[in-house]
Amino acid sequence: MRGCAKEWGNPLWQSWRLIFSIALGFAIVSYIIALLIQPLWRATAIIEVAIVPIVNGQREIQQIPIEPQAELERYMRIKSVMRSLLSRGGLSQAEVEMYLSQSRIKVLPVPGTRFMEVKVNSPSPEEAERIVDVIVDFIVVRHEQKKRELLTLFGKQLGVGKVGQGDCANILQSRAEATDGMEGFLCRTRTARLGEIEVSDGPVSPNRGVIVLFSALFGLVSAILFVSWQCRRNGGIGGDSIGDV
């Protein structure tokens, strides 16, 4: 029987059982490992960041977000802030540290909008939804406080002194010639969650199908390289002659 031919296809075809067995073995092992990984559900909420009026350097009234998205994103990455919030969600200290170390919480801006997306991955769909709710409530309360501060600043810029949030419409109406009819829109706008919190129908992680597929492909490539190396080692591929065994 001839061993390795100069053509690459022949030794690979002759060793198809070995190649298939290695790829199958990788797939089986990866599937078993994937079964041992804790499944995670995802809860998602969308927040619309409020805008408030302010007087710019040209003494014109313009709209600005209560908190720039990038600034809010950075703030929500502060571990001390997240530890406090996760503790409110009923998690133990060990669970809090696990969430932080595995980056299971993301508060990210939606490009081109005033929206922020809050995502939480958790072993329990109920827990994921509860944590998202805590984070959203925290951001809303934080922005309501900032809104009062910015409206007070706006009142001072217009020369009407310190004002409360409820006086927003009166302040703007007193300067109707400068606001161009924006007062209702500006005063009603507040940071709020859009719609309900969405929870995934099933685990989003780990994706066992993808893990098995990539492991099988890795095993297949590894087996092909191994067989090719064996043939080259035996002088079949790239050799000057074809040996018999």
C-alpha cells in the first residue's frame, strides 16, 4: 500500500477517519464544557436623556442634554457606584464582585440619539430585570436632581434668581421672544425609560451551537495539519519520491 503521495489530497483522503474522529472529539468535549458554563439571561432597557434650556455665550437660549452620554457612560463604570446599585438589587457582596469582574452590566449610548441602552446579563431572568430597573431608577433620579440645578442656573442667567423645576414654564414664557415657542417641549422633557424592560426568551450565553461549531472547525484544521505534518515528516509531501509501506 502506498503511504503519502505528493498530492496533498491523497494522504488527507486516506486519513479521513482520523480527521473526522479528531474534529468530532473536539466538538463533543466543547459541548460538554459548554453545558457546564452557567447560562445567562439578558434584560435590556432604553433611556431617553432629557434636555434643558441654557443661555449660551451669545446670550441665545439653546438646548443641552442634562448629562452628556459619554459622561454618563463613564460615571456608570465607576465600581463604587455600581457596587452600591447592585447591593440595592438584593445581591450579596460575592455576587456584586462577580457582576463587576465579568462585565455583566453595560450602560452605552445609542449613536446619533439621546438614548442610552442598559443591558444586564444574569443567571436569572428575574434578577436581570430587577437590576436593570434599579439602574434605570438611579439614572432618572440623578437626572432629575441635575435638571433642578440646571433650571436654577437658567433662571439666574435670565436674571430671575433661583427657581424650582415647577417654574420652568413661567420662566420661559416670560422670555417668549427668545424661546420661540419651545417652552412646553423643554419643560416637559425628562429622563425616562422608553417602553418596558425586555428580557430575553432564553439564555443569551453561552451560545453552545457557536462553541461546538468553532471547536469542530478547530479540530478539523488541527487534524489536517497533523496528517500533513506526518506525511511531510515521512517524506511523502514535498519529497522527491513516493515511498511504499
